[in-house]
Amino acid sequence: MSKERARRRAEREAAAAALATARAAEAERKRRRDARVRALTRWVPRGTGRQTGMLAERRRTRTRLLIVAVVAVNVLVWLASGDWALRAVALLLSVLVAPLLHILLTSGK
């Protein structure tokens, strides 16, 4: 009985040692990977994250719609007009007016 108990305990200890070795190897891999990631991303600035919520989503939607509208107007002017001066004026006005419209559309009311 005692020999059988000793044999089972030796088996458990061997299995625990193998598991501990596997855990140590996994921890070492994770440590090396983390060190690589830190070395590569140390100089990269971290993002502040994107705002969530209804107001932020509305603001993003309005900004997207404004960009689509400005691009659509420029495409329509480009296709409808053969005059390069008119195309240039439309592009210049878009560049000048779009930020103003953005402020008006996304400012708090």
C-alpha cells in the first residue's frame, strides 16, 4: 500500500513539475513578447481614444455628411463645367467655407 501511494505521489509530482515547466515557458514567452512590444511602441504616441455617446456620434455623423456634401459639390462642378477657372474657384471656396460650416454644424447649441 505504501509503495503504491508513493508511486502515485511521484506521478502527481511529475505531472505538477511538467505543468510548472510549461507555465514557466509560457510566462517567458509572454515576457519576451511584452518586451518586444514595449520596444517597438515606446516612441509611438498613444491615442486618446474615441469619445462615445450620443453627442459624439451626432457630431461624427454631421462631420461625415459635411465631407460628403463638399466632395459631391466639387464632383458636380467638375463634371458639369469644362472651365478650369470655375473648377478652381469651387475648390477654393470649398476649402474656405467647409471649416466654417463644420463649426456651425458641430458647435454646441
